[in-house]
Amino acid sequence: MAAELHVELVAADRQVWSGEATLVVARTTSGDIGVMPGHQPLLGVLESGPVTIRTTSESGGGTVVAAVHGGFISFADNKLSLLAEIAELADEIDVKRAERALERAKSDADGAAERRADVRLRAVAVH
């Protein structure tokens, strides 16, 4: 049996994804980080960006991608928690709506909205 870690991706309003994984890649204020089973304990601040979860065969054996906007990441005892302000799975994202939001944010010069729309589109592209 391959080494695995338990992952919980939670947004302020719901549990987004939970399962077993072999690797999780997320963007923190210190840069991108990859967490595998046996990683040193960590606590970090999440930046807006895609989170990639490589699942085990018990959890579907594929890749889960989510657009995450702010929050915290913690890892201890092979349990990884991603506590996000906002998080959406890539397959929940309406691409046309995200593209419209990006254009609207650019025309309104709303940098925060532009970053959110850009992250949503990058998560879909990675997926």
C-alpha cells in the first residue's frame, strides 16, 4: 500500500473535498508548497491560487483541482487541512461566467476581483 495522507479542503460555507491523497500542491505566502505523506508539520497562509490534490485509488485515483482564495494550510500526523475563505472545485466553475467576471474586473480596474477570476480560470485549465 502506498503512503497516503488524509486531506480536508474546507471553505467558510462548506466542506469542498475530503479524501486520501499522495500529494497536495498549494500556493502559500512563502511560495508554492508540495505536501506528501511524512512531511514535516507545517502551518501557513494560503494565497489565491489553484490547489492540486493527487488522490489515491481509494479516493478515485485521479487529480482534484480547486480554486482557493485565502485561508490557512496545516499539516501534522499525515492530516492536511486547507481552510479557505473561498474554494471551488474546478468542475464546479462556470468558465463563461468566470471569463465575463475577469473582463468586468479589468474594465472596473478591480484588482481583487480580477485575481479571483484569474485563479478560477487557471484552476479549470490545470484540471
